Amino acid sequence: MESEKQSRLAAVNTSSEDEDDRDSKDHLAEKKPEKRSGKTRDKSGVIYLSSVPEFMSVQKLRNVFSDYGEVGRTFFQPVEKSFNYKKGLLFTEGWVEFKDYRAAKYVATVLNATQVGGKKRNPWYSCIWTIKYLPNFTWTDVNADRELKRATYDSRIRADIAQVKKQTNFYVSSYEKSRTLNEMKQRREKRGDKFETRTFGEGVPQRLTDEEIRAQKAKKRQSANNAEDKPKKQRKTFVGSDESTSRKFVMKSIFS
């Protein structure tokens, strides 16, 4: 009897453990899709504005996009200083991050290639939205793109500065050279000597310029026209102009 009771208790315990394992597995299976849905819900999206409406401030832009979803970080590239420069109101391009990527997609599809609108007295009334959704694009990519543009801009500025320095050094060296040559010339002239400057490429035939080539062609053409206009001289075949003498000359040349 005692052995039967022990076997029944063991069977009950095993069945209860199996049921607990099943319940725990079902609970984990139910929780997994919730975690995935949370990840997709937390996934942010970024839109790119290739042109920003004129004289629209950053706060105004945030208010416009916040109507379609929660806006995160934003960045707008300001315009370089010019005659119509106004700080914080002129931008060349911009990036806007939405907390939900579906809101970013919706904004890109709805607002792209549409008029900004609003009140007619606003300067951005007739502007057009140019928005594109950037798939698989995060804010770190935006920062990397900004750093790359900044590096290219800095390298271009350095190259321009180096070119200006090179031109300045050449101008200074040529000016100093000409000044020393003038001083040498004055000293030689005071002593009564003749000062001769060396020129590069003496005796070497230089290539003609386009104007010189055109002048030569025009000169040849004019000489050819003048030659055609002149009357051609007849070749004298006989010694005399008299008919008798010409006959004698012909007969002599035939029978001699």
C-alpha cells in the first residue's frame, strides 16, 4: 500500500511539473511578440529636406512637423552670410527625426511636392516642400554626414589658402627681383657701364599667336588677289614686230 501511494504521489508531482513547464513556455511565447512590437514602436525615422522654406524659424518648423508625430532631434544647415543674410531664418537643407518611423514615412508621402501654404502674408506661402524619407537611416548617420561635409569644406578652404599664399609669395619674389635689378641698373649707369638684361629663350623660334596666323593668311590672300588683277604680259616669241622679219625668223627656225 505504501509503495502504491508513493508511486501515485510521484506521478502527480511529475504531471504538475510538466504543466508548470508548459505554462512557463506559453508565457514566454506570449511575451516575445510583445518585445518585438515594442522594438518596432520605438524605431525612429529621419526625413531629409533638400530645401527649407525661406524665413521659417526652427521652432516654426518643429511646430509644423509635430502635428504629424512626436519630433525628436533636428538640424538645419544655415546659409552662409550674404546680402540678405538673417541669422536663424535662412537654411539650405535640414534633417528631422521622428520618434516613430511611420510618422516620418507619412510626412514624406503627404507633404512632398506640396505648397507650404498658411497665411498669404507669410514669406513662405508659395514655397514647395521637398521632403524625402531616409530608410535605415539613424541620427548617427546624420552626424557622420555633417562631419564629412565639414571635413570637405575645411580641406577646400585649406587648398584655397595655400593657393593664395603661393600667388602672394610669387608676387613678392618677383617684386624683390625687379627692385634689385633696378638698383643694379642705376649703379651701372652711374659708373657709365651698359646694363644688359638677360632674356629667356633668345634665338628660339616661338609659336605664332592666333592673331599673327590670321594676319599671315590675310596677307597671302591679298597678294593672290592682286596677282589675279594684274594683266598678264604676253611672251615675246619673235625678235621684231614687223611681219617680214617674223616670217624670216619662223622659216629660219624651221629649216635650220
